[in-house]
Amino acid sequence: MLENPGPGGLSPTVVGIAGTAKNTGKTTTLNEVIRLLSEDNTPFAVTSIGFDGEDFDTVTGLAKPRVFVPEGSVVATAQPLLKAAGADFQEIRDTGVRCALGRVFVGRVSRCGRVVLAGPVTTRGLLQLVRFLSQTARVNLVLVDGAFSRMAPLCLASHLIVATGAARNEDVSALAGEVTGIGTVMSLPLLGSAKFAGDIESTREVELGTSLMVRSSVPGGVAMLRRAAKEGFLTVRVTGPVSPFALEEFVGLLGSELPHLRLRFVLDHPVNLLVGGQASRWPQAIASVTGKGHEIAVRRSTTLVGFTLNPYRPAFEESSGRYRAEQVDAAWFLKEMRKRTAFPLTDLVLEGPFLLKLWMSGISRKPLLER
Amino acid sequence: MSERVGERGEMTPSAQPAELKKIMMVPLDPVHDVGLKLIRRALCERGHEVVLLPPDLSPEEVVEKAREVRPDCLLVSRTISYGTAEVLARFLDLLDTAGLRDTMRVAVGGMSIRPELAQEMGFDAGFGPDTTVEEAVAFVEGRQLCERGSQPSLLKPDLTQGFSYRFKDEEVGRLCGEIARELLDWARDRTSPGVIRAQIREEMEKARAEGNHEGVTKLREEYARLTGDEILRFYREGVPVSHTRPLTPAEISAFSALEDKARQMEGPVRPASAGIMQDRVVFIQYGTGCPLMDGHHILLSQAWGARGVVHFDPSWGARQEGFLEGAWSHQHDGTVITLENLKLIKKSILPSNLWQVRAHRGLNTPETVVLAALAGADLTKINVVYGSLAAGTDPERLCVDGVKCLELAARFGLPYDVVTNEELAGVPAAKAFAGMLVVMAAGILLNGRPILQPLFARSPEAIIGGIMDEDFVDFNAAKVAVLTNIVDAPIWPGAPVGFLTQSQDRAQSSTMTGLHAALAFSLGATAVTVASSDEAYAGGPITGAARVDSLQSVAAAIRFFGRTKISPSPRAAFLAEKLREDILKTLKSALSAGSFVRALYEGVFGSREEGAYPGRAGRGTVTRRP
């Protein structure tokens, strides 16, 4: 994991818009965030860790919403896309970052219009771009549009909005379980927080790289601890992805082999858990860990602002071999999701941007009432 | 990478890599991918270390292996459908979170991969079904595929190189020589407005180059006096010829972008075309009426493997005495010939490719050769017989002008093809060939570099006589055989090949074009001319996509046959012998007629019954030289 300057993320403020799958409404959410910031005259830059704003979906071929950028905003995208954009740009600069579609350039919008976003695809690339935007383009707020369900580079974000919906799963219970899992993981305490003061003092640290990525690696991880452990406490630094099943198995095996050992698992970022898969399993896995007297902390985190919910889903027709657009009952979907999870949810199309506006006011630190 | 990666397994010769890499290859599909194995072979041949994982591993297992191997580059092959793209995206997240993503370059390949999808999933590059091995290797080595020094530059072909022009068939050669000498003697003390205008044009451009504006004006006035009504009205009153308009300044400026693009193009865009097509000279025909659109068509065609382009001018231009000046767009088919138009179009032609401007019919043929030379064309087209029997020009006039064209072409060093398009009017191939050989002989006597252009077409002769009822191979093969046996000269079938074998179905049309082109090359042709797949039926502007259809089809056919030979049946030898007999008969008749010009009028080289009609444009305009 990359090091970055502050405990809560980077300076400038970076707002990530992630999705739990394709077609969950990231672009709609992004456009709404852009509109709110523009309405508020809050300057910002926008980029993507994937490819967004195209006319038709890269997999389903169905129409997609476009990305519109207002005058004064800064766009970071692949050079050919900047040239082909419907907007006009000035102060165009090469960031030195590369992506699959070419070098990433930034430009300040001189005439509003449509743009397709394609930016850095790696964490290091995004860090390089954000630094460039801060130092060279003097930007204080960066919007980073996600791609598919990719999360890793968004660990650099200070704030995260997650788009989910029927395209991910039409089963409300399963989807709500996933939302709760994501929310629970993103709420893990920071290592430096008051929670960990004084209770468990760690004097020794062991690093487990990817030993908690799959269950088959677990015995090797336990063996590593066996060599390092005496009775008492130990800090276990986990730098790679973590699977909930592997973690549960790890603490189970630990319990039978080293029953008196208590651990503080320290992860780089909650994203390490989310990329390990099965988000809905995490509340159970975390409870299993803490229930046995262990702790889980993160070195850095991102504030999860809320979830946007999209009732849309592309349905594949076997007969024609094509996708068609469908949706579940939006009002029912939102109501049932809210019954099943305590984490903040909104459907932008159904409810309008009120909740999103509230979230954004928290991010940009402008009280809602001042508007 | 997919199974269809690369048309060719072999590598384009290039320098050894600057740095050897460790590459890990992963087929994330349940079965092994042939494409990955092809690329592995190429990488190993270049000294790189390659680890090919077995198929059907989970993303986590691949990440574990990547931790162990620590490759510089990871190549993933996977079939994409809804859901699997997310698996790959998650795989990249795992790599990133494991701290490995920034230590290696990662690419994905598969049948439905496009760069945009690769970008969305988080890869550094994406390779689709048409990816070649060379492209994949270039990615691994961190270089652009067509960067300078890594690929040999193409040289401009010389279609006449290595040919002696010796008549192997002495009897035919003797007859052609006699008739040709008579033609040249007859033409020596004759002139026409076309000949004089060509001379004036040359002087005018020389004066212009010297900055002699007064001289230009004076010569222009002299020129105008020798033009026909519509052209004269342009020079006197500035009235454009009907259905034309001047190009706008914006349109003229747009040619700079075409020139930049042509300069940037190292060769065909698709490496597969570069390999297959680069040593087969395939010409396309352009002439939309708009020089700017022509420029785009030319760029497109060159990007897809065309090594030569042929200018088509409007048919009305051939019936007018004189040319316009300036850059003009024409509302209908055919792009007006002016020096300015030609110079603009030249900007879109790659330096390594050939450009032909035709001077084979009409009242402006000598001036066309002059303009072609001044504009930088590489070839022209000259044939007195076709132009006078099937294109409306008076035979006497075209003989005078045609001989002048032969002289000018020799002086300017322009090779030219001698085409037998009168076959399309119904003239039997033997008679058309006889005329072609006489014109060639005249050209040789004037130290020119003629190229024989027999038609590869389903001509009326073939249709009525049933000659091509069984196949399209034997008669075409016979044509090439008889010519090859008669004279050691380049043969360039046209124009285009496959004419009248194509239908409105683009697939059928493209296939016919490709097969005819492959046949021509198999028979030893130096070049071929092909049409776009909609050219015969467009009824208007042809499309870029249709051009690509044809060129793709030609590339595929050439790839299919490679260096193998297409063997005609024994019937071809019989047809060739018959052709020779009839050529001899025609030549003897021409000699008996007493003059080449009389032979044209009297139908020796094609009669009215056969569909050949001596033209009337320019009749009575030939005069004796003072």
C-alpha cells in the first residue's frame, strides 16, 4: 500500500465515487455531485480510475449517461479524450501519468460540455495525479469516479460515496447485507484513535503479507505467529487483501493452537478487506474476531458518506443475445433496503438530491443552512 | 490474448530488445489459450523469461504466484461477458492491494477486449481479436510498434524494374514495330490544340516558378484561345464550369491536417497489412469529385494496405478543350484535373506509395501528362486505342495527342500503363491486346516505360462466348500467359480487377476482388488495381467502409494463397494460343490498312459490331505542323 500524507487521506479533499458493480449509477451520482458543486460555485477537478461518460456501455452496449463538466472545473483524462471532448479547455498540461488510452492530461474547462473520463488506473497513478492537481492546478477538491467495483485506488480518498443497486443484486436482503458489510468495514477504528489507548499495549509486531487472502494461506500465517508469539499481546500488520473466511479460519485456528494470545490486527486501509470479497460476510467475521478478544484497526481510512441506490439493471436476453434495460420498483426497493440496513441510502432519481446535498455539505464543510 | 492473435507467427525483423523482461502469462479462462502460447514463443525467441501459468486459476492464486515470480509484465487472457469483467477488475484490485500493481505492467487480451474496456477494468493495455504477436511483444518491451528504427521503411516501388521490353515473340514484335514506326512517322508533323496547350501549360508553369507574372498572363491568354466554350468562359468571364465550385479557404487549409497525417503514417496502420501487403502493389481508384474527400479516402486506403492510388477525373473533362485553373470541387463523380487540385491531393499520399494520373482519353491528354509530372505523380496512363474506340475521342486526334503523351512521359520519366478497357465495350481481348502492344511498341521506341494492363473482367466477349462460364481463372491466366510469352514487360491487371463479376452484395464483391487480386499476383503481376466493394453499384459517392472491405479482402486472399500458385486448367493454354493467333491476325490487318489511324477508323482494333465506335470529340482539329 502506498504511503500518503495524512491520516484521513490526501490534501486536497478527494471524494471517491465507487460502485459495487457496473451500471449501479456511479455516473448519475457523479453528475449530480458535479451539479451540486457547480451550483454552489465550489471549484473542483474530476477524473476517473476507469472509463466513464461514453455513449454506450462497454459490455452491455446499452446507452449510458454522459458526464458534463461546467466552466471553471478541471478535468483530468486521457489526451485523445480531451481532444475529442464536447467541452473546450485551456491551460492544458501533461500530468506524466499514463493509462490504457494514452497519457493523462489536465485542462480547465473554458466552455462547458460533455467529456469522457479515463484517468490513472492504479493507486500510485492516482496519487501522482492528485499531487499534480494540488500543486500545479491548485485544486482543493478532486472527484474520482470509480470503475466496475474497483476499490483499491479509492483508498486515497478522504470521502467515499458508494453506488449500488439492482444491477449488483436484485435480492434486497443480500444487497442490504452487502451494504451493511461495506459500512461496517469502512467504520473500523483508526489505529491512532482513543479506542486503542491503554487497553492493549503492543510491543511486538509481525507482518502477514497475503496470508489472509485465501484460506489455504492461513496455516502458514498461524505458523508465523507461533514462531513469534509468547503469551500476551501482539500486533499483526496485514498489508495485503484479507478474505473474511480466511480471517475467521485464522482466528479459529489460533484459538486452538495459541489460546492465550491476543492480537491487534492492523490493516493499511479498510479497502484491504473489501477487495478480499464477500462484503456481506464482514460483520460476522469482524464479530468473530473481536468476540474472541482480538482487535481490528486500520492505519488509514476514508469516511464513508453514504450509498446511492439504483433500481436499474441490464437484463440479458438469451434469444437475441443482447442486453435490455429494466428496473425493479424504485420506491419499494429503497424502502426495503432502508428496513434492512442502518447506513445512509438515497435514490437520486426518486428522492432528488437532498440527501446527497447534505452529504456534500459535510465534505465541503459548508453548512447547508448557509446556502 | 485470443486464439486469433496475429495473422503470422513470425516476428517482424527488428533490433534485439534493450532490456530482457520476466513475463507471467495467465489464461484466466478454463482452457489454455493458443494466443498466449504464440506470444510466449515470440517472447522466448527474443530472450525474455516467460512463466505460463496453467488455466483455471482463481484471481487469488494468480496474485500469490505473482508475489513469488515478481514479473515485469503480466499478460492475462480472458473471454469477457457480463460479470467476468468484474472478476478481472477485482483481480486488479487484489494486485494493487497486495502492493504488486505498481511493480508490473498488466495487459488483458481476448475476443471482446477493446482499449476502453481494458481502461475501465484497470489494465495498462487491452488487446482485441486482431492483435498481432508483434503488438503484444512491443507492449512487453515498452515500445511503440511502428517506432522509427524498429521496422524497415517502405521504399516506393518501381513497377518497371527488371524488365527488358524485349519482344520474345519475334513475329508479333516485328509487326508491332512496323505499325508503331508508321504511327510515329505519321504523328511527327502533326499537331493539335491539345498538344499546343500542353506546351503552353509547361511554359506557363515555368514562368510562374520564375515569378514572371506578365509572362503567365500572356501565356494564359494564348492558352484560353485554344479552349472550348465552357473553359473559355471561365478564363474570359470567371464563370465556373457547371456543377463545379471553388474550394473554400477552410477546405484548402484542411489539407495540412491530411499532410500531417500522411507524414505520421509509417506505413499501414495494421501491422498485419504491413506484412502481407507491403510487397504487393495494390492500387485503388479515387475521384469523389471533392479533392478533400479524396484525400481522406486516400489516407484511409493507404492505412489499409493500398500502395498506389489512381486519379479519376470527370468524363465531361475529356470532351472539353482545356483545363481550368485553381482548386475545384465537382458535384458528381470524378475530380477535376487542375494543377492546384493535384498538388492538394498529393499531400495525402505517402512518400513510399505510387500515384497515377490518367491521360488515356479525351482532348487534354498531353496536358494531363504535363500536370501529372508537375504535381509529382509517379505514373500516368496512355492508350490511343481505348480512348478513340470506347471513350469518345476522335482516333486521328488521339493518335496525335497520344504520341505526344508517349514523348512527354519518356521525357518526364513517367512510366504508364496501356489499358485495354475497350474490352468492356465488347472488343475481343485479342484485338485490344494488339492495339495495346502497338502502343507499347511506340512507347519503347520513344524510350518510355510502358506497363501492360490487361483487363481481368467478365467482358462482353467472355459473357457472350461463354468463356468464363466455368471459372474466372483460365481466361485471365491465358491473357497473362500470352502477353508474357510475347514480351518481357510488366503486367498490371486492372482496371479494376474483377469488373462485372461483382454484385451488390458487399461480401461477394469484396471476395471477388480479393480472389482476382490473388490470381493476378499468382500469375506474376507487378501490381493490381481494385475497386471498393460498392463502386460498381454505389450510384454516387462510395464509402470508406467499402474501400476497407475490398482491401481487407485482398489482404486475406494474399495471406491465404501466400507464395503458392493458382494453376489454371489446360484450357488456359488453349485460350492463350488462340489469343496469340488472333493478335497476329489483327496486327496483319492493321498493317494491311496502311496506317494505324486508318486501322482504327476501319475497325481493325475493334469494329462497330463488337461495340467499338470511333469517337468524335476533337474531330477535324488535327493540323500539320508549320
